[in-house]
Amino acid sequence: MDSSIKMQTPEGIEYILFPAGIPIRACAWGIDFLFRGVVLIALFILSEFTEMVMGVWVFFILNFALNWFYYVIFEMIWNGQSPGKRIMGIRTVGGDGSPVKPGASFLRNMLRFADGFFYLYLLAFIVMSASPGFRRIGDWAADTLVIYTARSRLPVRFTPPALLKQEAIPWLADVPVITPPAKLSYEEKQGLLMFARRYPQLGKKRADEIARAWTLSLELNDEISDSQYLLGIARSISGNL
């Protein structure tokens, strides 16, 4: 399923947001969890070396501050990204794609306790799975989204260019080569190769539906389908990234 969301500015300019799914957000949360743990351990060790008396209550206060203000501070200074989000290539934005505001960031993070009730995070999983844009309770309350950054919105974002050139697509061997009608950008080439890799899982009807949006302005004959046309271009550029 295509989970992208179309937005429109007051001037009538359309743009597309690509919401981040549950697995990548879970990875970002895990990285942030480890980062906060390292900070707490470092503070504890520092107190031991400096002969400071860090009581249980001081530790709880620091833990409280990290849990409640860690995400808010980083999302304000790093344009919607915590360290975990930055590593995974995602960010928090407003519901319309604008930069997240301090009040919205605080509200969405204040409601993490509801998502993590009893530390099971089952409620967050259910809400995110059932909602457009994979929003959790905090996102609904603050009208925010977590999206892929512009550099990483394609599923091939973690694949180095050198590996993309070497990765073979066996079913393209029987597809006739088709010369692209215009010069393609690197991102467009990545998108075509991604389409070619996913083609067997899509099915012909769904593949033609996706391909039709790209070939809408082209005049194709009845002997070739829209998806076969894109596969032919993918074959022609598969070794020329």
C-alpha cells in the first residue's frame, strides 16, 4: 500500500509527505533509549569520581528530566530530529508538513506515557497500525507526523550507490531494453530500480496502476503495458547509475 500523504499549500502548491512506519520508528526509539541510558550512567560515574553524593532522588530527577525534555530539546534544535531519528533519517513535523512547534513537541512527548502504558507499547502499536500516517496518540493530540527526510524517503535509502550497481535484478533479463524519453535524475533512477525489484510482489494489475502515474504523458502502443515500459527503462539504466 502507498502510505504517502498529499498536502497543499494555501497557494495551491501540492507536495507529498512520506510517513515513517513502525519498524523504523521503533529503531529510532531504541537508539534514543540507549543514548539516554548512556547519559545517566555517565552522570552516575562522574558523581563517583568527583566524590559527589548522588542520592536516589537526584537520579530520579535526572531520569525524569531526560524522559520529559530529551525529545523536546532535540526536536527544537535539530529541526524535529532526536539523535535516533537523525540516524534513521526521519523527523517530526507538523500535521501540514511545517516545522514542529515547541508546544506541539512537548504535548506529543508528554503523551508517551499513554503509548508506553506498563512498558508494553501495545496501545501505540495498535493506534499507529490503524491510523493514516502511522500516528500515535501524541501525534493525534499535537497534530504532528513523523516522516522520512528528503534524503531518505525512498526504500533504497540505506543502499550505497556502489551496491545498487552490483545488485542484479534477474527478471529484467527477458524485458526489452527501452531508452528513457528524457534524462533521468539519480533519484528517478533509484525509483525505477526500486519498482523493478518490487515488481514480482506487486502483481501485474497493481504494477500497471503504479506505473500509469509515471507514463501518463507518454503515448504507448497496445503491445506494451505501463509496467513493462518502466521495466524496460529500468533494464537500460540498471548498470548506469
